[in-house]
Amino acid sequence: MSQDWVGQRIGGPSVMSRASGGVFSNEDVMYLNGMPFSASGGTEDTSSRPGFKIHTFTGSGTFTINSGSNSGVEYLVIAGGGGGGGDGHGSGGGGAGGMLIGSPSPIGPAAGGPSGSNAGDQTWGAGTYTVTVGGGTAGASPSNDGPPAIDRRGGNSSIAGPITTILAYGGGGGGNVSEGGAPGGSGGGGGQAAESPAPQAGIGTATQGYPGGYDSQPQVEAGSGGGGASAAGQDAQPAPHPAYGAAGTGGNGRATSITGSSVTRCGGGGGGCHPGFPSVAPGGSGGGGTGAKDDTAATNGTANTGGGGGGGQSAQQVGGNGGSGIVVIAYPTS
């Protein structure tokens, strides 16, 4: 029985054998079998993770799918970290930038809490996807005692295209004295409680990050840690010393292996501590900055991790800057 061609044939003909039942071009075969998946953008890598192509964006750009579609796309979207507070005997550390992970198969709990999953199940088709990488925000300085914590929030990161918008929120800024931490992807730590009511912790965004810590007692005289992707920032701790306590450490970040090796990102910044306290408050694993102490300045969150900046204090009245974010897209090539 003869078979008829269904559909539009394109391209120049390529004569096949009589047994093949017809005349088809190479484009016909592609039409029948589907276009191969082809994409470009960012820094491209086909060697670090066998069987995958990786596109890494450390700054804003464009991810273009030139042909085909793929249901195996993975992504990691990390926003910029929040800046640390900068005054009083101890200011809050900045919160880490929000972390979003996408994968076609379940990968465990989402960042920012045990509920939910970051599994991605969308098919990515041809088109242009705008990639935005959020910057880390500067910490507070003594010249103006600010800006307020809400203005120290890191920049958002996103992938926006034909199928969806994936949006991670910047980390919350750490609070100055008597100022709460700002909300964000992960929340900023509250500053020293110099009066009632105590400054509150900045809240994190569900599935992106955890809240910061807070100082509930004025005698502590220390800042709290910013939240991270896998843990809340630590509260300022009451007095191991008769007059003051310990600053809170930053919440830990989360490890991912989208690039072929395990990398931890999105740690919160440590709080600033009283000048007489014996040790500084470290930032969370994954790029969180260390809090200030007397002659030790707060450190910045690490670039391209979304880490929060460390909190400042009276002798070092400059909070650390948040670390910039990153966007990574990967997909199987075979």
C-alpha cells in the first residue's frame, strides 16, 4: 500500500532508495524527528559536568534557545545579598539573597524551609530569555546612619521568557541600633536593642531563604545574624560577660551541584559585637560576611554567592556589602 506525504516538505530534495517509499530532504527528516536543542548565552561550559552544557551568568544578559525544546533544563537563580547595619554597639548582618533551584526530578526540600520542593517540570522552548543578576547592596555607613534597612536589600535576580518568570528576591538589609532587619529572600538580622520594643528579625521568603535573628534584651549590646538559604540567623546571645553578650552568627547557605561540583552559596552575614567581646560573629557558610568588632571591620558577602554583609558596630561603623548573585542554567546534551 502506498503512503502519502502529510505536511509541508521544505528544502532541496535528496533522492532515497525505492524501498524508502519517497523523496525527502534533510530538512524533512528534521521536520519529522524534531529540531535539535540549541542554546547560547552567558559563559558556556561543556566539560565540567559530563553529558551537560552549562550557561553561567555573573552579570545580566540573554539566554537564547535557538531551536528545539527541552524538558530536562535545570536552573539556579540567586539574588544579591543585603548590606549589614552600621552603628551602635552592634548592628545586624545582611540576609542572603533568595535561592531558587529548578530540576525535572525531585531534589529534596526547598531553600528556606522543609516544605515544598524545587522540582521543575516545564519544557523550555525556542525564544529569548532575559537573565537579570542582582547586585549586592552597600552596608550602612556612619555619615548618615543609614540608609534604613529596607534600602539595604540586595538586588533581585530572575529569568524571564516565553514560558515563565523565575524570580529570586534580594537579601534583607541588617538593622542599625534599635532597627529591625529588613525582609528579603533571606531576612536581615536585627540591630542592638537599645530600647523597647526590641527590633525584630527580617523575615525570609518561603522556598527562598530563612529569617534573620534579633536581640530581645537591651543588655546584650550586639547585633544578630542575617538569614541564610538553609538556616535562620542566630539571635544575639545574652551575657557571657557581665555587661554585654555575643553577636549572632549568620545563617548557613546551601550546597548545589548544578555546575558539576558542590558549591555552597547564600550564607547570611554575622552581627556586629560590643568592642569588649573577645571574638567576632562569623557569617554563614556560603559567602556570608563576618561582623565587626572594635578594630576589626565587617567583611563583605562573597561575590556571586548572594552572601549577606557583616554588621558594623561603634568603632567600625560601616556594615559589609552584600555579595552579588548568580544565574546558572544547565541541560543534558545526550
